[in-house]
Amino acid sequence: MSWLAIVRHGEAGPGMPDAERSLTAPGELEAQSAARWLAGRPELAAATLWASPFRRAQQTALPIAAALGIALDTADGMTPEDDVDALIERLSALGASPAPLILVSHMPLVGTLAGRLVDGGPLAAMGFPTAGVALLEAEVWAAGCARLGAFVAPPHG
């Protein structure tokens, strides 16, 4: 059994280009709250952390990396409009019982990814507040094969 935490970035301000939008002050607090919650989850010990290259996702991932004492890997294929099926294939390629993984990305990608992994349907999706965290558990990362272990939003409990 392995674990996957799917995290939406904290609240971001407006701006263009989209990739350069930064977290607001409340968004920074949301990111810190998510980091504290994730750090308190023993199932995420020694996790790998992947984040979208967009500024707001990187800013959300940095406190998570610091709280868990892990490296931050910037990952392609995790921007708002990227292909969820390609990301699921990438997760599936990690093999049986991979190390825990934390993904920091954007809507609609995070909602579609979580919905597809848990429900399996092609139109399945979950709503995600900013800095929301879905903690999933599965033996393999494929559509319909995961169980939702927790879903939290700021302020994280």
C-alpha cells in the first residue's frame, strides 16, 4: 500500500502571465498550514515532493519541503491544463508500493486527478479549496483504484 497527497496551491493573486502569479499573504498562511498538517502524517515520512513549475505551486511546496525535511522536485505535466491521464500513467509507472508522494498543483488538474483515482470515471472530479489536501491510499495508481483517506482544507486540523 502506498500514499499520495494531492495539494492545491494556496490562494494566489491576479496577474499575467498565469505562471507568474504569486501567493497572497493569506495564501502563504494556507501553505504553512498545509505543511504542518502534512508533516504530522506518519504515512508521508520520507515522501517525494513534486510541484508544478508555476510560481504559486512552488511557493506552496517550499514550506511543505521544509516541514518534512525533503527535497522539492519541479515536475512537468502538472500545470492547470495538463493531461490527467498522462499524469496517472506516470504515477502507475512508479510500480507497486512506491514511496509516498506529495503533488502540489492546480485546479482543475488536482480535482480531476483525485476524482479519477478514487472514482475511476472519465468525468469524475473533486472540488478543492486553495491549499486543500486529499490523502489517497492505493496498491496501484490507476483509475478507480485509490481510497480517500482524508480530505482537509485550511485551517488544517
